[in-house]
Amino acid sequence: MRRFWTDPSQAQYRRTWLLLLLFTIVLLGIGIGLRDPWPADEPRFALNALEMLRTGQFWFPHRGGELYPDKPPLFMWASALSIWLTGSVRWGFLIPTTLAGVGTLLLTVDLCRRLYGRRIALMSGVALLTAFQFVLQAKTAQLDMMLTFFTTLASYGFLRHALLGPAKKWWLAGWAAMGLGIITKGVGILPLTLLPAWWWMAYRGQATRFRLKDLAQGIGVMLLCVATWAVPMIVMATWGDDPSLAAYRDNILFKQTGQRYADSWAHLEPWYYYLLNVLPWAWMPLILAFPWALPAWWRRLCRADARILLPLSSVILIVTFFSLSPGKRGVYMLPTLPLLVMAMAPLLPGLITKKRLHWLGFGLLALLGGILLIAGILGFVGLPALTKVASRHAVSPWAWWIVIAVIALGLLAWARPRRGLWALCGWLIVFWVSWSSWGYTLQDHARSPRDMMADVESITGTGIWLAMPDYDEEFLLQSRQPSIQFGDKTPASDQFQRAFAWLQQDDSRWMFAMKRQAEDYDCIDRGQVHDMGIQNGDDWWLVPATAVGQCQGDVTAAPIFVAPTTLPDSTGSAPRV
């Protein structure tokens, strides 16, 4: 590494590498501070982080005053740190995923440089930046981008030891990264999918051997990293006097790991879901090269090229691993992208010379540009179907779509089919820059209830208590007054019964609820209800306590949790939302 910065022969590569790094930081970071956390997951993790800062409880994440046992806390710690440093949720919540995206790209580029040289390394970085899911998740405050950074770091350490080693320190660093990945999300063990092909290549003498002793040391390092969080958590939960902490311990260690994988209760999809519904767009545009990459991979595998076999086998095993679980989400495929780029890296110089591949890029951009142009024009002139959708989501993106569609057509006219890939790459840059600026501005008022919750406060009055039955985290995050909720796992009917009982105890209280749920209760006096309009696709009602006097309440139907982030902060030091 020292030679990289001091050798004059490296000067041109250093400049190009630094330009790539700068471009990556700008592309992934643009838009920070321009929007609030958006559903589905961003408000939840921002709320976790805010509650940590407000209460000082970092070992047991909470959401709305209630323990949140679904995920380990490392990503929440990172979010809390960035929010604390910036003093604002709006400025801080995206920073961890942006940095994780930059780190993932740097690891990929550096490993490809060591395996294949400078030119291919830079091309691999560009290839990763073109991958749609990679940039999307680097701009989304979900924990999967941080998980991908740690799985990529673990894969980097393993591959340096296997292909460029022996490098025992990197072997152990890989296991440490897996440990940090586990306390980010339980599937931090994904780099273990490298081991079967690695063992076979080592047996053939084409990769560094690893022994049982090495495995034992690696597992020990991994467990030590996990223990930095798990041991204090287990001790406090087991020997503390709060039974809810013991329930948290059992949930996070067992239900959210093995049971969630083998007997998932959410996001149920068929086994072919990833192959047909996710990978075609998540790996785009890299997947366009598969007609040429597949035979090239086969030829290299026939030559037993470990540099290809290890990352490619890991990709296949990860896709298989998640396909076997009944619960599936598209974001689970994100850790495969750096590995896919590593496997594709030596093919890139040849692939970009393929005329038909450029034709495919040209055709894809023509399709995207045509769809956006037609939809934008039809929406602009008032096609009823599109107008209805725009009204439902409170967003009219027609001008934005027309502009980026016209840019796509301009790039197509400039590039012609023989340079279709360059046109597609150029348009992707335009898309992500416009998405992170114009797109954020268009959508933020519709996806963030900041303005709606300000209206709620203006109607109820400052400091008035608010109940949120069957709440969504974004409303609790943006609430400007003391707010309560009734348990995330409590049935909605029980939550409403408890809310009615709570409201009937004080006529100054209010309830904020989804219209389609509140409409089920004829006892609510419709004449007193304030219709707050549409937010995130649902209509919302603001109901005063005096409107539920005839409703049947039940004080035992559900627990009550007070959201600490909605209470006045006597110190005045809480970060701004």
C-alpha cells in the first residue's frame, strides 16, 4: 500500500483511482439532507437510533418505547452516531449506508487490482456502480448495505488468503468481519459459502490450504466479535429484573435467526422468486452480459481458475440459500453483487467490445426512455388512470419523467447502437442524480408525514397527548406531541379498544388512525373527525376524545407504550428530525 502512494509509476493510476473514489462519494452521497426517512424500514431504524440517544439504552433497541427484537443493534448504533454527529435525523440517517457503499466498492476494486491489474480494477468499480440494486441500497437507510460491506470485507479477507496468500491476518480479519455482520443482521455468515469451492481448490493445490486449527481460530474470532454485544445483552437480560428483556433475548437469538429462515411468517414467496422477480432488475445491467459471460466462465472453470470459481460459487450458493427459505425479500440479493463483479472482472475488457452487448444496452435504454416518455406525456395531459395513481400517492412526476426520457433519447441519438452500453451508463448517472435531487423533492412530502404531523399539532394544540393505534413508524418519528402506541404485535382490534378506553379518560386527548380501520367503528362520531388526507397511500383521520364516547373501550385489551422521542427534552440536546 505504501508503494501505491509513493511509486511515480503509479501516478496515473492513483489519479484515476481518486477520480473514481470522488465520483463514487458524490454519486452515492448526493441527496443527503434533502429528505426524511421513508417507509418501509428507514423510519423504524431512525426511531431506534433516536430512542437510543434519548434514553441512553444502547444494548436493547426500542421502537416507540417498546423493545425491538427483530434485528441486532450495530446498524442502529451507526445511525445513532451519525445522527448525533450531525445533530439531525435528516442529515445523519443516510450516512452509514453511503459509507458502507463506498467501502464495498473500494474493497472490490482493490481485490480486483491485486488479482487482475489496474485497468480491470477500475472497470470493476464502474461495473459495480452501474448495478441498479447497489446504488439503490447505498441511497436507502436499510441495514442490508452495511451487511454487504461486512460480507464483502469478509470475502476480501478470505480471497486474499486463498488466492494471494497465505495471509493469516486477512483470514482472521474475514472472520471478524463476519462477526460484525452477524450483529448487523443474522445472515452475516454468508461468506462461508466461499469455503466449499476453496476447500476443493486447496485440495488441487490451486489455493492456500486451511486446516481445522485455522477454522477453530477463525470461529473464535467471529464469536469474540459477536460476544461484544451478545454477552452483555445476555447477562443483563438473564440476571436483570425485567422479564421483557428475557423475552427480547430469546426472540433475537432464536426466533429472528433459525425460525425466521426455516419457518418464515412474512414475505412468503415461491422458490423461483429471486430468479424471475429480483435478479433480472437487481443485477441489471450486468445481467445483459450473461450470454457471453456464461460460456467464458465455463471455459475458465474447466481450467480450474480459482479466481472465478470461488466468488461465482458463492453467488450461486447465496441465491440457493435464500431461495430455500419461504420468506424472501429482494434486498437479500445485495451481498451477491460485489461477488458477481469479482467473478465478472477479468471478462470486462472483452465484454465491452461485444457489438451485440452494446445493442442490448441500446435496446434497454430505448425501452426505459420510451416508457418514461409515454407515461410522462399521458400523465401530463391527464390520462384518468395515471391521474388517479398520482392523486393517490400525492406525486405528479410527469415533468421529471419527460426530462430524463428526453435525455435518454438524446444519448441514444449520440451513441447509436455501437455504443449502447456507454449511453446506458451515462443515463444511469443522470437518473441517480435526478432521483437524489428532483425525485427526492417530488416525493418527500408524500412519503414523509412531516407536514401532516405539523397539521395534527396545529389542530390538537401543543403538548396534547395523541394515541396511534396500529401505528406506522414514520408518524411516530415525525410526531410533535406526546404520543402513545399499543404494542407492535397487538391485534388492531385490541389496540382500538384500548385506545377508546384511554381517550375516554380525558376529553383533551386525540387519536390518529387509518381511515379504513377507524371506519369499522360506527360508534365514532363522524361529525367531529378531521380528515387529514392521504399519506403513503392511506387516508388518515384525527379523532378527538369527545367523538368516541359511545365506543366500547377495554383497559386490559392492550399495553400502552409512551414514545420517548415525542416527549419534551429538558436538556434541549435531542437531534432534530
